[in-house]
Amino acid sequence: MKIYKACKCCGREFRTEDIFVASTKLVGIQSFAPYNLLSLELRDCLCGTTLARKLSVCDNSSLILVAA
Ligand SMILES: [Zn+2]
């Protein structure tokens, strides 16, 4: 089975996006709009390493944008 994301630091594996979201702590959103149609959601692994998840701009209505 393909793993959604793995932490390079502690080796923890997140099998699905849902597990990744449930197992990590939200740090903030980094938006590149309008230059890039994707935003990055930054989440901390339990070991403290920050991992990024790509978000589509369409999802932004439900997100709180963090000022850089
Ligand atoms: Zn980790």
C-alpha cells in the first residue's frame, strides 16, 4: 500500500491524508496565490519536524490564512 507521507526525521509513516492530519499539529498555511494555485499547510510531526501538505486554493474558504 502506498504511504501518503513519511517523516524523514523519525521515520513515522502516515498511510492516508486523514491520518496525517489527525496525527500532526497545524502550524500554519503558507499561501503563494496568486503566483501559484497551491498553498502549503505546515504541520508538525510528533518529533517536531515540520511537514508540508499541498492544498488547492478551492479549499481556502474553510481555512484561516496565516500572515507571513
Ligand atoms: Zn517525525
